[in-house]
Amino acid sequence: MEVDFTFPAHSILALTGPSGAGKTTLLRQIAGLATPTSGRVVFNNNQWLDTANSIHIPAQQRHIGFVFQDYALFPNMTVLQNLEFALPKTHKSELVGHLLETAGLTQLADRKPHQLSGGQQQRVALARALVREPELLLMDEPFAALDPDMQLQLQDLLLKLRRERPFTVILVTHDMGEIFRLADQVAIMENGTLTRIGTPSEVYLDKSDSQELIIFGEVLTIEKQGETLLAQAWIDGKIRQLTIPAKLENQMYPGAKFTLHYGDGEVKVSGRKDRPPTADR
């Protein structure tokens, strides 16, 4: 693996690329859970790793939070106990209660992980990572297994928590909508190498309108303007701009995969159900 990059503090960097490219390995090396053969990791002018000078700061001393796709909660502990176990001795216990409230977990504090939905477990995992008040939060496809509405709820929660106390995030994701919604910068990784880094627009955006009769894609962002919807969608490996009738609003929402049929002056959507109702999870 040959990786060399820097990015601004208190920003969100999305790390994307094909499976097996080395994204998770890179996160583990930054966290101190794996050690590269050679290299350096410097965060906020603090050297966490420098193999040439035999510097290796242990993972527990790196002020890092880690959120996994599979939650990694302690199954024999309640929600409250999972957070309290992660709370450093130097931190105030009031922080646990604040994070429970902010994440909407107060009423679930006495439940164990097997009694929670996937979205609830991931909220616990996020709160547990932040109870350490990390300078850097590493997230490995944390929302990939959740339905679109729950993904949006947890993305909103992440942004809300960052507004309270800014911290830096590196997020591994394959979701273009997530990248455009959350990331300040995106880095593409292939075969252990970063091939491109920049803002999502710099890396992906193609402003050319698509005029194909049939278009397959995925909605990234959408904005209603009068009787039309202005959408950015992932189509044929590019981000493209689409103008869609407002009557399709319930079928065209961030994360929705679609087939658009252009013809006879109309646009129709097929292969999609309406936006799923928001459930209390």
C-alpha cells in the first residue's frame, strides 16, 4: 500500500473505491490497530506512527473513535453500560447522559443490543465512539446495512454532533449520496493507492445533461423548485444533473435507484416503490 495525503482538520473525508482496495486496512493503520511495514501517521502535528524512528503510539492513546458496520457492541451490556465502559476516567459522567439524549437513546438505556433494531444499535455505536471525545472519528461503512430513511437520520445525527463539538471524520463509503451529503473531500482508493482527492464536485461532477430515452441511476441530492425537481444522480459512472417533474417527488429521493423513461414529452419512473414510510425505530 502506498498512500500519501493530507486534509483539513475538522472536515469530513470520504474514502471510497472498489472492494479490496485497502480502505479498511488504511483505517486500521491510522487507528493503530494494524502497523504498516513503513510509513508515518501525523494528526494535528502529533506523530502517531513513524516506522523510521520507531515511533508507535498505542491505539488507546490516539484520541480516536471507531464506528464499524457491524456495530461491535458488547452483547452482555446494556446501552448505558456500553457507553460507561468506553468513558475515560478523566471525562465527566454527564457526557454519557448528554449523548444518550442527543442520540435519542434515553428510553433505551436499559436494553441490551439484541433488543435493539439495527438503526438503534448504530446510534449506540456512534454515541459510544464519541463518549471518548475523539479528535478523529473513523467510520467503516457505518450506515451501509440500514434502510434509506435510517441512513438519513444517522447522517443528520452525525452532523448535529459535529456542530456541538467539531471533530475530524474519515468515512469509508460506497454511497454517492452519502459522499455528497456529508463529505468536504473525497479520496478514491484503488489497489492500495489514492488515485484522486478533492471536493466531491471536483472529483465527480459532470454538468452535462443526459438525454437518453432510458436512464438508470441513483439519486444523490434533490431540490424542489416550483413544479420541477433538480436532482444530482449517479448515472453511467458520472454525476449528472436532471430536471424531473415535481409529481415524481415521492419516488425520487436521496438513495433511490431509478429507471427514467423519456418519451412523448413525459418522464416516467419504473422499478421504484414510493418512499418508504418513516418508522419509529
